Amino acid sequence: MSNDRLDRYAELITRIGANVQPGQTVYVTALVEHAPLARALARAGYASGARLVDVRYVDQHVRRSFIEHVGEETLSESPPWVMARTEALADGGALIMISGDPEPELLADLDQARVSKARPVEASKRQLQAQTERTVNWTIAAYPTEGQAMQMFGEPDVERLWDAVASTVRLDEPDPVASWEAHTAKLRARCDLLDGLGFDAIHFSGPGTDLTVGLLPEAPWMGGGVSTASGISHVPNLPTEEVFTSPDWRRTEGTVRSTRPLHLGGTIVRGLEMRFEGGEVVEVEASSGAEAVRGELEVDEFAKRLGEVALVDGESRVGQTGLTFYDTLFDENATCHIAYGLGGFGIDGLDELTPEQIRERGINLSVVHTDFMIGGPEVDVDGITRDGRTVPILREDVWQLR
Amino acid sequence: MAAPVMDERLEKYARLAVEVGANVQEGQTVFLSAMVEHAPLARALARASYGAGARYVDVRYVDQHVRRAMIELGPDEALEHTPEWLKTRFRATGGNANIATTGDPAPELMADLDGERVGRARMKELAEIVRDLMTERKINWTGIAYPNEGWAEKVFGEPDVERLWEAVAFCTRLDEPDPVAAWREHMRKLEDRAAQLNERTFDALHYRGPGTDFTIGLLPNTRWLSALFRTADGREYVPNMPTEEIFTTPDCRRAEGTIASTRPLALTGDVIEGLAFTVKDGKIVDVDARHGADLVRGELDVDDRARYFGEVALVDGASRVGQTGITFFDTLYDENATSHIAYGFGIPEAFDGEPGEGMNVSTVHTDFMVGSPELEVDGLTADGEAVPILRDETWQL
């Protein structure tokens, strides 16, 4: 792996992803195995004029011991210093999160109910609040590891994974920054089109899937980047191929079958099927890993409701690799997906409302947000207008709206 | 699948650090500080801490390469800045256990940077919080080393990690059938030696050797100690593994002469060679070195008490570290190979009552080695009699 590629990647993450501003503190969250990228991000952050680059390394093995040993009440605790760091970050910081699990099944043999509970709830809430209130310019990008390559290819071929990652994040382009600008413009045009059509619901139909997701008139379609309240544009996911919106948590009906494996809390969920009634998940089945999903749906009262519906077509660079990355960051950009848990993206003024008021408007609030893939060539996607007409959006993965 | 592969030696080593070193108590939070390259040891320490009944283990990984980026490319204000959350974390260590790992994977990483900036790059407020916690003796803590390629390369000229592991295992008595019992026996020997010196109540020490003619005053209300410490509320711990020294805090107002370091001194970022100090009225007034003098000068300017002395320590030829004949380029080891002195912060544990004016208080504490077979150390009594303590690295009392 060339240092040059790593440095260019870090620069892309810093400039297009988080769009770090001079004088900002940059908070990087990484696994210890991501150290080479975290170091490159520190260099890129300072080169962009950061006041400080604060890297926090997480260690999955330490987390494993934590889940095995700590008392029930400690599992979901947020230590005061973790809260303090989150508060500082929420106050106008830039946030870069590195994904890419080097040992995807490390936690698979543990009690999955404890794995689901093992999260600093208050700190997660505070960070999600900052993201919802748009006080932070943030991004998530991946670092290729041997463990992930092993899982994807059956051999630790990191170089092959690097090639795939480089293609999906357009690092193979002569001018990646310019290429990103054109790409995000295309996604934003799709959002404008969908907003103009003002669908009341989206319908997915395919093998094992007959699902209607009600939409909210006030929730915009989003994609190709967002802005903070103070006007810093950033691209929250590298790569990104989706346009998405926050659906009405009260109006999801029918059944859905996941079309790709889902990597969740150290285990792999395969063949996931869910049934919704009145917006709520009432049944969960899977050929493996169902417990991890059921555990997560119990984390809070609103985890069982949808917070996102997203559309991706066959032009997706992620989809074109034909690979399953076992990482939501990539896999959710391969095809259409929905997420249970937190919603509310792109809706202004929520910071002045109580959680009850937000939920009354149909916007879901939860500490959970888990995407799973439901799209593919066999899944037709239609928009349903307020007067009940059906408008094709995707057929055989080809975008139909012009 | 799942269950991580365990390295038995590493697990045993971690248990030694947790049980004898920090002596982690049931229900304590354990704060670990490690470099990212030390992750295998940090993981084993987390397991051992939970095994000893820790309530929660918080690992803070530091990355020298991120620090390098800050020194090289960051703004001036970043150099001494302590983030609020880090202050919160360190304040929470009071009453709890702390374990830090050493073993620099890239000992010369900062060597090509501006020495003045490297010297200034320390979190000042954090150092003050740690200094206060140390003064109040609120933490049971220890430091242990993790053998790694970069460190082995520095020591042997090749990345022979296994050879370094063997040296570390020997020095930390991990090669004994029952390391915990071996440590208890060893600490008892060092305590006896400290007791011998305490009976003598010397007024000063005199060092004589090549480049060295140095007298440093001792205080009547201090004691010589081995590194078997107790927190203010009585938790026993061994702050350094290995430890071979007996030491005390000198009278920071009374030191005179010249003193030459006999081993390379590894500071963060570079290795200082041929260091020598000129001392007047207790204060370092001149610094000389073949290499790295600026880094030392930078450290001496960190606060206005860094130029005064905080520790004198005696080590004889029976030291396991000394017996290896290896220069480890790591203070945790090298200070236990031979006699040494530290500038900066004193030893609060060495006082029977409250520390008085004679004990130096600073945010710096750096040990440098002065011992060698040529060095003669005498104790000076109040009426001026000289009593030999060390000759040819052999204990004389």
C-alpha cells in the first residue's frame, strides 16, 4: 500500500467528507487497527488548519472483556470524560469516524443481549443530537483491514480490498475532488425531483417483500451531502450513492426480506425477514443472527420503528463492484435500504421541540439506527402519490424518474 | 471465530502488573495508558484487571505519530493544550488504579523536528493534575514495558523482539516459577537496604568519578525507600516493574558541582548522549551534551522548578537489569541498572510528615544515570565524616 494513496484518501476525507475548517478541533474515532489512516488524518487535519486533532482509539478486544465482565448498570454507562469529549465535539467540532471491522465475529460467541446493551447511551444520544441539530460537520470513511478482506474474499487480500475501496470513493479518478463534486450534484438533482413529486409512500415489491413505507410531507429527500446549521457543507458517508428520507414511523406495513447480510454488533445476520404492523416491527426471523436484531430492537421503545428509507440504483460504484463488504457504510450504498431507529434528517427546527413533539410529527427518535439492505434487480420500487397513483422509481435497478 | 488467541507469557505478565504492580482492588476503575503499538499488552491488562475485580477498565491509547503531526504541522496553541475531557478523565483517577506501559516503538520519531517545539509539546495542565494526585498519594499505579520491534531494534540493532522479551522476563522475574512470591522476597531485600541507610541519617551524598564531583544535601525528615509504596489510604503497590533501586528525595536547596551521565538518556522523541550538568545552589546552571542538549534545556524550562533535583537513587551490581548488560533506552529499565538522580518533582512518599520546603515540586521528573564501576558514592555525616556506600558497584554498608 502506498503512502501516497493513504495521504490522498485522508485528504479526501478531510476536505470532501468532513470539510474541516481552519481553527476547528477534529475528533477522530478509530479502532487501534486503523492507526495508519488515523495518522494520515492527523496530518491532513493540521494541513487544513485544524486547531487540534484529537484521535480516540477504540479496542474491540478491550470491549470484549468489558462486555464479559462489567455489571449490568455499567454496560450502558457513559463515563464523565466520555460525556465531556462528546460535549466538546458537539460544540462546533469536526468529526471523522473510521469504519472497517478487523475481526467481524469477535463478539459473536458472547451474550448478544449484553452486546446490544453495551453502548454509552447518554454519549450516543448527545452525539446523535449534535448530528440532528447539525452543529457538527462529520463523515464516516473506511479503512481496509486484513480481517475484512478475509471475510470478503476468504483470504487476507488487503490490496484487493483497497482497490475496491479506492474505486467506490473515486480515489482512482485523476481529480477525486472534482469527481466528487459532479457525483454529489447528480444525487442532489434526484432529491429535487423526488421532492417535486411529493410522494405519500414508497412501495417495495420482490421475493419475500411487499412493503409500504409512509412518507412525511415535511421530510426532504437528501443525498450528495448536507450542511451544518452554520453552513459548512459536508458528505457524511464516503462512499455515498443513496438518496434518502425520514419516513413516518407510524405508517409502515407489510413484509420485507433483506437482500444482503447485515453486520451487527460483532455478528452477521443472514436472511433477515421482518413484518410490520402500524409502523412497528412485530416479527423478526433470520437464518442466523436474529437474536442480535431482536436485542437491538429492545434497546428503547422506538427502535422498532423506521427512521430511514433510501434509494440506490445500479449506477452505484459500490453495487458495481459486486462485493458484499460486511460494512453498512458500503453495503447500504450498493442497493436500496431501510433503517430502524433514529430519523429526522434534514428537518429544521427540531432542537426547539421536546422528544414527544418531534414524535407527534411522525419523526422517529431512538439511540439505535441500523440500516439493512432490501433492494436489488428483482425488487421493484414505486412511488405512491397522494391521490393513489403508482409511479415507477426503480426497475431492474435502473432509475426511472426523469 | 471469536475467542482471541492468548499468549500465556503475556497473560502472566499482565497479571503480575495488576496483582503486584498496581495491586488493583475489587470495585476500582483501572485507567490504562498505552501506545497503540502496545495493544496486545493493553488487552491482556484489561482482562487481568477485570479478573482482579475491576469495576471498569478505561484504556487511553496514545499515538506518537499523531503527536508528531501536531508538533510538525499544528498551531503553537496546540502544543501545551490539554482538552477538557482529558482533565475530567485524570481527575477521576483519584482513588482508582492506573497502569501505564512503556517501550517506545519509534524512539527517534521526533529527532528531525524542531527540538524546542518537541520540548514544549506537553500537556501542561494535565501534568499539574497528575502532580497533585501524586502529591496526595491517591492512586495505586504501576508502569511496565511492552517489548516491540522498534524498541528491540533500538536496543539490539535488529528487531529481535523475542530476545527483548527474554530480557524483560528476567528483569521482571517472570522467569521464576512463582513470580509473585519472587517479587515479595525481592521487595523485602530492598526494604532492608533502605532501613540500613535510614539508620545512618547522612547529611549529604558525595559522588566522585570521571566528569563527576558532586555533593547533594539530604533532609532530616525524609526516609530512604524501596519502590513498595502505599497510597494515603493504605493500598500497597509497586510503581515500577522492574525496580532495583532505593531512593529518597534530596534537599533541593543544596547541590553543588558537576555531574556526568553514564548512559544514554531516552527522552520522548530522541536519545540524549553524553549529558553533563553544572550545578550551583541546588540549581542546574549549565547543560552540556554530545547530542540532544536542546531537548533537555527545553524540558528544564517547562517550569521554574524543573532545574532542581527531586530524587537520588542507589543501585548496586546485584540488579537484574544491570546484570543483563543491556542499555534499554527506557528509563523504567535503565534507572534500575545503576545509580541515578532525577531533576524535577520529588518523592512525596519519602516524607514521614508533610513535605516541606526541601522537596522540589515540578511538573517534570526525569531520571538520568550516573552509576558505573568507576563511580564512588560516600555518605557524609553531619560532622563531615565520609562513609563509603558504593565502590565498584558493590554495596559497602
